[in-house]
Amino acid sequence: MAAPTPTRPRRRGHDPESVLSIAVHVFNERGYDGTSMEDLARALGVTKSAIYYHVPGKEQLLGRALDRALDGLFAMVADERAAAGPAIERLEWVVRQSVRILVDRLPYVTLLLRVRGNSVTEQAALERRREFDRFISRLVKEAAADGSLRPDVDPALVTRLLFGTVNSIAEWYEPARGNASPDDLADALLKMAFNGLRSRPAAQG
Amino acid sequence: MAAPTPTRPRRRGHDPESVLSIAVHVFNERGYDGTSMEDLARALGVTKSAIYYHVPGKEQLLGRALDRALDGLFAMVADERAAAGPAIERLEWVVRQSVRILVDRLPYVTLLLRVRGNSVTEQAALERRREFDRFISRLVKEAAADGSLRPDVDPALVTRLLFGTVNSIAEWYEPARGNASPDDLADALLKMAFNGLRSRPAAQG
DNA sequence: TTGTCAACTGACCGAATGTTCGGTAAACAC
DNA sequence: GTGTTTACCGAACATTCGGTCAGTTGACAA
């Protein structure tokens, strides 16, 4: 006889996961505060009250989304490749991985980048984000200290410009369209930020 | 006898200008949709209804703010220095001016960069912004076409990364604090974007 | 056929929203 | 003083908000 299906087949309708991903999509379109539960219901094809069967409420939806973004970033900085080797190489690796995470988890990271701290949920996310930023900041300072970065620009400023560039990808990137792959994107970004846009008469090796 | 003061002394209280600047400040703190008229009233030190004596409503407040940002940007692209000379030099000038405008009109530009198109006011601002972006895009393409930019990165991508970097300044710049001046900021940004962060054994001229 | 239960509806709640309006106190003009 | 204007208050407005809850539906098991 057939074994009782171990994970229930979820024969139709939504589950917490599908609600989250659709909700985050709408949050990014209209902004979290600009999105009503009615808007979400419409996007899900159900009534408002059905949402509460799957998730506890609007703010928890936001919290779960922000955690997805932050968990990805913290998993990266915990990797040994962010801790061992020359600072400049670790920095390049972290930039490349940041681009990858941003693209892989685009809607979640986009949401994170727009958080202003209007609730405890947002404040908690902001605090985790600041911790990530401090890690990056330290890494840039190390690279500057060992002479790998040009000495005429303040490392704190480099950190902001470099990761400002990375984060700005969230403003326009659409994976479906004919956009560059995450790797090509990271290549272009690293070329610009580390070697410069200007064409050179004869390049170094 | 004293001539009747030509511009009324506005003996006390607010005027449309002070309401706008304080409102925009609060909009940037909490987001436009996250800001209630009650929030604005509190920041202004009056009741909600007093606001309507000075301005027609919340959305018009937003509209006026967005126009301040956009007018600044369009005044720049109308300048002859954006139209004459080698493309690469015009591009550098436009980047530098963009940084200056962003800093000069920081709260207004910040607000503009967060608009998502939730109302006709926002949609109109988005359309004007897209027109500005098209101008920039053309300029980068010209610089690429005449060989001033490295040929191994798509000009459309360069546009997004370069102005993504510029716009990201709005996320952290605080003029009051010990931040760099607009000029120093533009210098650092141009050094990174055009010449690269990497220190070089021997520099070119 | 009966019962169970996941998934949902529709009516509703209190609170908050942007906005309006009648009134009013202080400053000024004469 | 008398009248007018400026800048505001307080109460109320209709609407929308996030959220609750009793009930219904339809797939499945026994």
C-alpha cells in the first residue's frame, strides 16, 4: 500500500512560502508602507483574511523577508575565503559574492536596502545590516593598510562608494530580461571599481 | 516714515517653504507612505489642520519636493558644458555636477531616488527621471564610441554602475557631519570609477 | 455516508488615515 | 477703538487600515 505521503502534497492554494514570495514582490513594487493587505490579497488571488491563515501578519512577513537577505550576507562573511589570504583578494571575493547574493535573493535584498527603521522589525534588520557593514569596512581598511588600495582616498569613503555601487544593482537588475549574469555583472563592477573605466594606451598584465 | 516692508516680515509661524523643507526631512526619515500628516504636524509643532493653511495636501508636498530635485538635474544637462567638447570630459563634468546637485539638494534628491510610481505625482517624476537617465546613457555611449572607455564593458552597464554609485551617496551622506565636501567626494568617486581603486606600481601622468 | 480538516470567505472591529470646516486669538491697519 | 488678515485649533468627516472570527467548501479517509 502507498506510504502516506511524507510531505503533504498541498493539493492547491497557497502556503507560507508562496505568500512570502508574492508579498515581497508587491512590497518592492509599491513599498512596504504603500502596500495594504488588500493589495497582497489581490496579488494572491484570495481575500485578505485568507492571508492570515498562512502567516501571522504583515510585519512578520517583512521580518521573514529581511532575514532571508541578512542570512545570506552573514553566511558569506562566515566563509573562510572571507577570512584567509591577502586583504585585497578577500575584498574582491566578498564583492563578487555580494553581487551573487544580491541577484540570487534579489527581492529580499532589495527590500532590506529600503528599510528605514519604522518598527522594531525594521530596527532589528538595520542593526544586523550595520554589523555587516562594519565587517566590510574593516576589510577595506586592511586592504588599504597593506598598500593594495590607492592611498589618496579615505578607506571609509571607499567602503561606501564600493558597496553603494554593489547595492545600486538592486535598483535596476531584472533577471528575466537580457541582463548580464551575476558573474558578468561582478566582473564589470570589479573592473570599474578596481581598474577604472578609462581605456589605457597599453595595459599592465 | 518707514517704507512698508516690501516682502512681508512673516512675523511668526510657518510658510510654505518651511513646511516643505521640514516635511521632506520627515519623508526621508520614515518614507513618504510611512509618514502621516500627524507626523508632519508634530515635526512642525502645530496641529494637522494648520498644515492645510500653507500647502494643499500631502501629495502636492511630495510633488514640489520632487520638482526641486528634477529641476536641478535638468538645469545641468541644459548647460553648454554638457554639450560641447570630448564626450569623456563632458561625462566627467556631468558626474561631478550630479554629485554637487545631490549634495546641495540632498533631501529632495533622496526623496526622488525612492519614488516607485504609486501615484500620478510619482509617475510624472519617474518619467522626468527616465528622461534624465536617457541623456546620461547617450553620453556614456558617445564616450565609449570614441574609445575613451574600456571596450570590454557594455556602455549601458557602465551607465547604471556609474550613476548607481553617484546616487548611492544619498544613502549615507550627512553634510553636517565630518563628511567630505562635494568636490572631494566627486574627486574620490571619479578616481575610483575612472582610474580604479587599485594602487599601481608607477602611475601614469 | 459520514466525518475530518485544510483552505478559504464575508462580515465585521477599532484605530488610523488625509482632509474639511467653523471658530478664534493675536497682530496689524486705520 | 473697529475691522481685517494671518495663522492657527479642535472637532468631525469619510475612507482605509491591519486584523479577527464564525462559518462554508471541497477533497479525502474510513
